[in-house]
Amino acid sequence: MRKIIATEFYTIDGLMSDPDDKMDWVSENLTPDMGKAIDEVYKRIDTLFLGATTYKIMAAYWPTADTNPNAFEGDAEFASVINNLKKIVFAKTALEPE
């Protein structure tokens, strides 16, 4: 039987993103040690379960993070990990794969 590992970024008061679906607070507070811990989790998995909004946010960023000069530190290396994972998206309406 396979394991499901749940990870999420949210503040102590329950904020996940702002009304524009931005999560700047994550990148502003992410330490190198936190980044390494996240990298280790993602390197051990093969599939991501995502909601439609999270998928859209990730699809807009990760495919070009390895060549984007404005990408956050470490994201260029991590992009290949994220981009090569299988993604299963839960949505109320059909989405076009990106």
C-alpha cells in the first residue's frame, strides 16, 4: 500500500493565499533549512494531488522556473523535480493540461 504525505503552507491564523491567490508570505519567510526539508519530501514522491487553483498557480510558474531570472533562489534546481512529477488535479470543471 502506498502512503499519502500531506504538505501545506499556511499561517498560524489559517492564511493559505491572499484574495489574488498569491503566496508571497511563503517565499518571504522560507529559510534554507525549510527549503532543504521540502526538497527531501518532494524527491521521495512521484505524484502530486492538487486543487484546481493550486495547479493553475504552479502551472504558471514551475515550467519556466529553471530559466526565469526572477525565480526564487533554488527554484531553478527544484523545477525539474516538480515538473517531472505526475499530477492529479481535483476540479469542479475540466481543465486543460499545462
